[in-house]
Amino acid sequence: MKIYTKTGDNGDTSLFGGNRLPKSNLRIDAYGTVDELNAQLGVVRALKPPAEIESILEQLQNQLFVLGADLATPMDTVSSKIHRIQQDHIQNLEKIIDQMDRHLKPLQSFILPGGQLIGAQMQLARTVCRRAERLVDALGRKEDIGKFPLVYLNRFADLLFVLSRYANMRAGTEETTWNESTKMNLDGE
């Protein structure tokens, strides 16, 4: 099979089921951002996180393919090949959040994204996830996408936040708390 098909050269693309939409369509933007999130998690995995984080990230990347296919398939398309995000996917994320969070100090204030590279990249993935969540919310207000994709992305971002904190904790990196009274010194003094 060739990588290029030339079918999208005029600015449209196919959904599962055969419908074609402009590449600028909100549905395409939503599942394209889910794909971007998946690629960002690939960057995190390339940094060789601890084994327990690596295992979680691999599972998450596989589930993002399910979510992408779900979003790329209109609800009126019936196929045994398409799996959709369900409540148990969300419950699984919540279970992992609870397991990881048990190891962390309770938050007393906002923290700045950063820390060691794995934690910082995980925070970047979290922001991509939040963008995907906003796009899926907008899509869901225009057409039926089911009730679980939006909730799933909300929990997914929460999990990435917790995983970032966990990665920083495992690396012995202290979190930097937000200091709203910080003044910038641009004079180099």
C-alpha cells in the first residue's frame, strides 16, 4: 500500500464510512489534535520514562487510536470495526489517577509546568489534550459524538498532570509553586 493516495490533494479527506469533509472541518481538527497528542506522548516515551509510566503511556497511546477512530466516525455509521470510547475507559483513567496520586504530596497551590524533561513534556502533552478537549466540546455542540469522548479527554488531561508530577517526584525534582507576586527584573540585576 502506498503512503500517498492523492485523494486529499484538493483539501478534503475521507471519514470512516466514505463521507468526505474539508480538512479544515471541526471534526478533522478534533481528531487531528488527538493524533498530535498521541505524537506528543511518543516524544515522552522516547525520553525513556520509568517503567510504570512507560506502561501507562503505551496503553494511553493505544486508547487514543480508539478515540481518534471514534471521532472520525459519525455516530450514524454502523460497523463492527469501530470501537467507541465507553465509560469503562474513563473509569480506567480514574483508577490510574488515584493510584499515582497516592504517591504525591497534596497540592497547596498552583505549580508551574516544568521540572525534569519527562515531566515538562508531559505538561506539554496535557495542554495539547486540553486543546483537543475544547475542539471535541465544540464538535459535540454541533453534532452528535456521543457522551464519552469529552469526559474521556477531561480525565486524560488530569492523568497527564498527575503523571507529570509523578515523573518529577520519581526524578527527585521539586515542583515550583506559582508566585503571583513575582516581579520581572529585566535589568539583569
